Amino acid sequence: VELLEHVRTNASQPWVYPAVCFAAHTGARRSEIFRVRMHDIDFDGETVLIHEKKRKRGKRTTRRVAMSPFLIDTLKAWLED
């Protein structure tokens, strides 16, 4: 909680805080976070589809991860801006 608050108050770009929250609440890698698109996020189902590269060499795979209410609120607030 303290780390997220520090990032929120000191982030140099508006996307940094949501990205760090995303990593903290999903366990996604940086490269996976930056590959997420709007159509991968299901706010109603409270899940996100993460596109992986490291699970199988040479083959792209995906995994569906549950989003916490905190992460949903954070992403919605960021998208409204």
C-alpha cells in the first residue's frame, strides 16, 4: 500500500501509477502490461486477458487473470482522464 501511494504521488507520467497497480494486482510482467489492449479488459467479468511470450518458446499464449475491485477502479479512473 505504501509503495502504491508513493508511486501515485511521485509518478512522472499519468500511466505509471495504473501500470504499477496492474503489476501489483495481477502479477503481470512489464512487457505483458504494455501488450494489454482495451478489448482484453472485461470490466463486467472482472478479468483481463494477458498475452504471454515466455510460457512456450516461439508460441504466443494467453492467460485470463482476475482483477481486484481496487484495480478496476484505478483503471476506470485513468481511462476517464
